[in-house]
Amino acid sequence: MALIESPLLQHLEGYIGGQWVPADDGSTFAVDNPATGDTIAHVAAMGAAETERAIAAGQSALRLQEPYSIETRRGWLEAVRDALLAEQDEIGRILCLEHGKPLGEAVGEVTYAAGFFDYCAKYMDELKSHVIPERPKGLEWTVHYRPVGVVGLITPWNFPIGMIAKKLAAALAAGCPSVIKPASETPLTMIAAFQALHDRADLPAGMVNLVSGPPAPIGDVLCDHPEVPMLSFTGSTGVGQHLIRATAHRVKKLSLELGGNAPFIVFDDADLDAALENLMANKFRGGGQTCVCTNRLYVQSGVADTFAAMLAKKVSALKVGDGMAEGTEIGPLISQAGFDKVRRHVQDALAKGGELLAGPEPKELPASGSRFYPPTLVGKVTPDMVCCHEETFGPFIPMAVFHSEEEVIARGNDTEFGLAAYVFTRDEQRAARTIGALRFGHVGWNSGSGPTPEAPFGGMKSSGVGREGGVEGLFEFIEAQTVPRGDQ
Ligand code: NAP
């Protein structure tokens, strides 16, 4: 395949202070189409010096003494929303080519991203200063919501536009300039979005800055720089832990959206058709590469055989292919490493007594060169299997049978992660007990739905700190400043 062509990709560069800029030394890195393995672009590989300049550009856009008004910031949010919606088909096409997810899903992700700017614009008034109703100590107390400052935003490849939208919408709402580092597998979607903003949204120069390139030099500057008081990161728990350590000496504010290992629980009394439909949509979105994807399936003994048979039929019928091809339901995995991880989890489950219910034996798959992992279902899963503890991030469902509510709550919680879980039961009391006991930030009840701009989303335990979306997410980039005023 030829290099990608698009009116939104005229500059395969970073964006600093309102200008497209190459790497100082002119170096680039290659971006692949995971469906074909072809290189589709070479993007600027920037480093520490460019990151420093992006931070300086952000500082020049930060206004503390005469803050941008609520109406000005609302205008930015609406302009970004409109820019993304106007270009959603083209940004979606680029996203499909560099990520591999089906085209319809990719375009849908752009619409989803625009929703965060729309939501923040509507709820901006929550950020107005206010006087508290009491007069403690005989004083008038005013609370101002100040921008935390220039923020570093670091995003993963699995939602190349969705994950930045959550952060950038809240940062703009707060009046925080940002320095954004996209994932190296999927920088093109971000570049395309920046071009859309450059063309259509009149943001102050330096308000949004893009620095593409290898993680260490960019990340190290963001962690160490005294004028970057906050980092917001979405990605793996391992890198999140590194950022906690690397920012400790500066006592930076961190918002961390990290890994998951979601249990999907089906009780005997559940509507099995609904559970099946929701499980399929939840599990195979993005090829199984989302943080809220089901990682472990627990089905109660009375319906386990029936549900396993229904599920095996559906899993076997899924259409795997290039995301650009009509009818594709699952695209490729992002990398060979991603493919190898899924194979390792399936192999491990089978070696420890799992029963293959749908999909091939891992040994039938090519040793290398393919990123298309056939959807796989394995039954008789036990807690010692790797898939019960690590995030698989691919189209593999390990299924275990459980007998009691207490047992499945304990097994569901038996993970370091606490991001998403799903419970299917018609019994309201049982649902309330189970959901209350599950230590996950997002628990679907008779729904496999992931997050939405209107509601807070985030993890417990090693899945992170902070919330994105909802009114709670609006406050992520805010410092509350309290002013008790005496009479003069
Ligand atoms: P990752 O390897 O942690 O990378 C995420 C981002 O961090 C990338 O931009 C990466 O840059 C950058 N990075 C890596 N090392 C860094 C360092 N030392 N300093 C600063 N930045 C660094 O994660 P991923 O594989 O892209 O994403 C998958 C993970 O994200 C999964 O665990 C998934 O569950 C999680 N996730 C969580 C949520 C949530 O809402 N909780 C949502 C989506 C994904 P390079 O690409 O250049 O290496």
C-alpha cells in the first residue's frame, strides 16, 4: 500500500505554539497499517528540546491574572466539537488504517470523542466561582476554580481519538494549555485531529501542543518540568506506576486511567439472549483491545452449558479481516506482541486444563507475520490461569462456572485491577449486593456498555486514580482556590 494521503495529513509533524514543526534533527518513525503490515507514514520523532518548547508555548497561553472567561472556553469546546464532527469520516478513515478496527467503529469513535467537548461545553457553568452560603468566622468565603497550569496528556493506541478527547475537553474547560504525546502506533489520528482544529477552531496559539516521538525523552521532561504541575495518562498500569515514581519529587497531580481485567458475570436468572448480545458487543469491540473489554466470563452452573453453546456458535461466526473491508467485525491486533500475548494466554489456559469451545489450537496459528487472531472461547477456566490475572487485550474469552454469589464476588475481585465489571441478573436484591461488593469503578447491570461523556469513568485499585467524563471529570484539571474575605 502506498503511503497514506489525506488533506488532514499534510504535516506529519508536531504542533507547537500554533505551528507545524518537524523534529529538530529531522528524524522520523514509521507508522504501520496492522492489517497489511505496510508502512503508511513517517512521523516526526521529537524529543526533550521540542517538549521543552511545547511547554513554553503552553505557558505563554496560560492566563492566570485575567483568566479566559467561561464563555470563551465554552466557545473553544464547541469549536473543537464541530471541527471533529465536520471531519469525522476522514479522521475515522485514518484511525481505521493505523489501528485496524472496523471503519464504522473508527468513525463512531470520532463521534464519541466529539461528545466529550459537547458535554463539557454544556456543563461549563459548574466551573463558575461561587460564594458559600454560610459565613464561617464572620467572613465571606469565595471558591474559585483555577486552571492547574500547563498539563501533559499521554494517550494509548487503542482509542487514538477517544482517550485524548476525555482529557483535552476537561483541560480546555479548565483553561489549561496542554502538551500532548500520542501513542507511537497511532499518531496519525491525533495529527489529523490537530489539523482539523488548526483549520476550524480558533484556539489561542500554544493552547494545544503535539509532540510525537519515543516515550522516554518526552515523558521524562513532562515528569520533571516544574511548570507542568499535572500529568493525565491513559495506558498500562506499569507505565502509570513509572509516572507516579518519576513525578514524586515534584509532587505532581496525576490522573491515571490504567489497565483492567473485567469480569462478566451471568447468574442463573439472567436473560441469556441479552447477556449474549451484550457480551459479544463488549468483548469484541476494538478486537478485544479495550480496557473495559470482558477479560473473564463467569456463568452460574444452572445455565453454564446452555450459555457456552450459544456463545461458541456466535464466536465461531465472527468475521475477522481488514477494518476497511465491508462486513469486518474484528480487525487485526495492533502488533505482533499483541498477537503473541493472546496466544500465550490461550496456550496457558489449555495447558492448565481448559477446554477449547471455539477457535483454533494455538499451535495451528502461524508463528509470526499475522496479526489476525481468530476469536477463541475456552471453558473450564481456573484461577491459576494467566488470563485471570493479566489483561489479555485480544479476542479470547476464558469461561468459568460458578455456584454461589459469594464465590463469584470473590473470584471477580481476585485481581489487582478495578476498572470495569458486568453483572447479568433479573434479581434486584442480588444485583445490589453484587455490585456493591465488586471493587470496580464501572459496573454494568444487564448491560455491557462502556463509558459515555455524561458519566464519570475511572478505576479503583491498580486501574487508576481520578475520573473522566461527567461533572466529576470537569474538575480533573482544576485547583480550587478559597478566598475568605474580611470586612475593610
Ligand atoms: P502503554 O504502553 O502504557 O502506553 C501508553 C502511552 O504511554 C503511549 O503514548 C506510550 O508511548 C506512553 N509511554 C510509554 N512509556 C512511557 C514513559 N516511560 N513515559 C511517558 N510515556 C510513556 O499502553 P498501551 O499499550 O498504549 O495501551 C494499552 C493499555 O492502556 C491497556 O493496559 C489498557 O487497559 C489501558 N487503557 C486504559 C484505559 C482506561 O480508561 N483506564 C483506556 C484505554 C486503555 P509510546 O506509544 O511511544 O510507547
